[in-house]
Amino acid sequence: MQAVDLRAILHETLMIALKLSAPSLIVALGVGLVIAVFQAVTQINEATLAFVPKVIAIGVVMMVTGSFMTGTLIAFGRFLFDQMILVGGT
């Protein structure tokens, strides 16, 4: 019986989490920075002015990168099931 390489699985899990969250977080950071500069220049302090563009930008990013995210999660799921088969099958 083979031992499951838990360290490799945890490392792969963290890398997948970074890959899937990075596009949304980077876009939210960029949009937030642009809105903050705009608010500082115009002295408009409205909370919804920062919230609505972020939600729209993240929605667009999710639509654009959705197939990449789905493919990545499917490949990771197959990897996990392969690891379970290796442990249970031999």
C-alpha cells in the first residue's frame, strides 16, 4: 500500500487557491486604487462609488476566466481521485 503524499496534496491545494483567486483579487485591487485616487482628487466620499465598480469588474473577470477556473478545478478533482485510487487500489 502506498502512502498518500499529503504534503504534495496540500501544496497543490494552496497553488490552486492562489491561481483561482488571483485574477479577481488583482482586479479588485486595481479598481479600488483607481476609485480611491478619483475620490481623493474630487473629494467625493461615497462608499457605493467604490463598491459598485468593484462588483462589476469582478463579475467581468469571473465571466472571462470562468472556463480556466472550471478546467483547473476539474483537473484538481481528477488528481485527488487518482490519489485515492492509488491508495485504495494497491
